[in-house]
Amino acid sequence: MNTWQEGRPGGGGGAPYGDGNGPQGQGGGAAEPPLPASLNPRGPGAAAPQRPAQQSGYGQQPAGYGPPPSYGPPSGYGAPSGQGPAQGQGQGAEPPRPGGVPPQRPGGSGGPIGPGGAAPSAARSRWPRRRKIKVTVFALVIALMVTTVGTWFWADSKLNHENVLADYPGRPAAGKGTNWLIVGSDSRDGLSDSQENDLHTGHAGGKRSDSMMILHVGDNGNTLMSIPRDSWVPIPEHPGDKGKTVKASTSKINAAFAAGGGKLLAQTVETNTGIRIDHYAEIGFAGFVGIVDSVGGVEMNIEQDVKDKDSGLDLKAGEQTLTGTQALAFVRQRHQMADQDLGRMRNQQKFLGALAKQAASPATLLNPFTFYPLVSSGLGTLIVDEDAGLTDLGSLFLAMKDVNGGGGKSITVPIANPDFRTPTGESAVKWDSAKAKQVFDAFKNDTAVPDTK
């Protein structure tokens, strides 16, 4: 036997390089013997250095070739230099692309791999819950403000302003507190022929005062004072038809409204009472009915059965809710009252207080199904002075509500003779001048109104 051949590593079969069954490298060829322990740089007894694991994706190497070069991750990716391969760059991971192109996420998503080999969490890009709540609340507040401001301007645009409280020579000076002249007219504007028949209003043109009151709002309590429409008073000089001047005369106060509307009526009231009127409000039949119906009717306690063919009213005594048609008939009827107009004024005061209470309640103002119809039907037919706005009307309703609730009082101008015979033989109402002056002075000075009964 050839000793040279037998002494070759992996020998056998007489082949000079062995038969491939010895410790050969991959692909055949002789394997390099390990270093003697004395020559091991790690010291005696240390394990021989192992070749680095071959990376997946490279084919088997011919014998004698070392492992493929290790491509470290581009700058900014994977682990820092000297700390070994980056996480996610082990077996089965795609090697970095040339030119610094970041490696692809497993599964082919194509997104860059974040720190630690994991993709950035999608939840981190969403808004925190607290921020969402803040943004939602802010948006709701803005929407509420826009709606409120829009509603305010819309409601204010519904008011019909007229130059009713004009200055004139000798007009009373402004007093303390606020005085409203409230007029209910018999104007049929806005009513159809069938509605006039149903409401028993007749078909007369023009308008006359069906009722008039002065509401004083002050620090010593609110007072609602009715003025009989048949009051016999001086009426100032005023413009007439075709520009002709009508001289001053004495007549029923209702004649002032018929001749010169709210402007002449306000001047007549101021001249005879010495009270300066700060605001004016006038409503006709159609507006009155519309307001009552828009709030769903007005709850009233009827003291006795009422049946009046002239107004069409037919009510039983007791608690009940009046519709717009019933309410109009209630405040107009007088034939069942012993004192006629005076009794009717008491009903008017009682009803207006109940109406104000219901219209100013949160159930009405905060409910869009009652608030918007109230504004549309009520304010759309209301005539006010040029300086009156929604805030002033709000104070008017609250003051009337206060009167109805017992926080104020309701009175009538002190009367000396309810059946005064005029020079022309008409029946009129004569004021008690001395007692009336005490009440008028209390209005002007905002002092407690005396009991004149």
C-alpha cells in the first residue's frame, strides 16, 4: 500500500483526494484541519473558531471558498456598528438593497421597518381620546353660538318698527323706571273673510284701540294700569286728512288712536298723565290669535259660565285651556259684566298675565316647535317703537309674568264717573283727577303705587 495515499486526510479507496466521505468541505475537497491547541489565539482549551453562518439566499459554495461577505445594514438601519447584525436581518431576511434603499417588511407590505424591526403602530397616528372630546365639544359650542346668533337676528327682523314715540313741544321729561304703552287693536289685517266670521270680528276697515294699558317696570314693583277706551280726555292738535291740521279737542281717548294711530295715542296718553312713554307695543286680532295658538293655548281659571253671542264665547267655569279663538272672544266680551268695559279690562289683565307666564316659560322658549312659531306668528304682527328690541320685549314679558304671579299689581286709572254724559250725550268714563295724579306721580318717580280704592 502506498503510504502517501494512506496518510492523506480522508483517504481510502486509493484516491489522492479521498472519496468524499471524510471531513471534506462542501462540494468535495479536503477540509482544513483544526489548529493545534498551542497555536489557538484564544488559548489552550478554547474551541476552534467557527465559520460564520451562511446567509439564506446564497447558493452552496465550491470547496475552498469562504462564506459570502456579510453586508451590514445601511446607515440608520438595524443595530449600530460593532453590535452584531441588526434585528430582523437574520436568516430568511432580505439583505439590504444597494444605495441605502430600506429593506422591505416581511409579507411584502413595502413599508419601512421601524426601530427594533417592527412597523410604526397605526394607533400612534390617531388622535388621543381626550383630544377628540375637546374638538367635539368645541365644535358643538361653535354650532350653538352660530345657531343662537342666527336665531336672534331672524327674530329681530320679524319686528315691525314704527316712529311712534316722536318728540313734540311740551313732551314730559324722562322719569325713573320704564313705561310701556300696550295697545290691542281691532285691526283685521291678516284675517280672511272666513276667519273674520269665525272670530266674530266684523269686517270694518282701519283700526281702533280695543284695549290699552301702561306697564310700569321699576324698583318698587311692576304695575299694570288699564286705561278705559272711553276715557273722556283732551286730544292734542294733530295732522288730519290731506295735511290739514285738526285742532285740539276733548273726546274719547279711543278717537286719538282712530285718527292718528299709535303716534297720536302715545302723545295723548303722555299729555293727560304726565308719564313719558319709553316703549310701545301694538298687536291686532290675527297676531293675538297666532300667539295663543303657537304656545298651545293658555291655561285659565274661568270663574263663572260665560256665553256671549256677540263674541261667540261659550265657556264653562273651571280650569281649562283656551285656544286662540276662545281667548280673543274672552278678552273682548263685556255684555255679561255688570260694569261692562271695566269688567272686560280685568279679564284682559288676567289673561295677558297668564299668556306672558306661558310664553316666557322654559317649556316654550327651549322647545323649537313652540318657540319658532311664537316668533313667526307673534312678532310678525307686532308693532313696536323704533328703539324696542328683543331684549326689551323679553323684559316686558317677564314684568307681566311677575304681575300675574303676585310680584306686582294690576289697577285701573282711578275713576270718578264710569257713565259720564258728554255734551253730545254720549256715555264716557271720567277720571278722578286727584287720585289719578297720585298714581301718575308714582309711575314717574318709580315709587310705590298708592291704593286708590
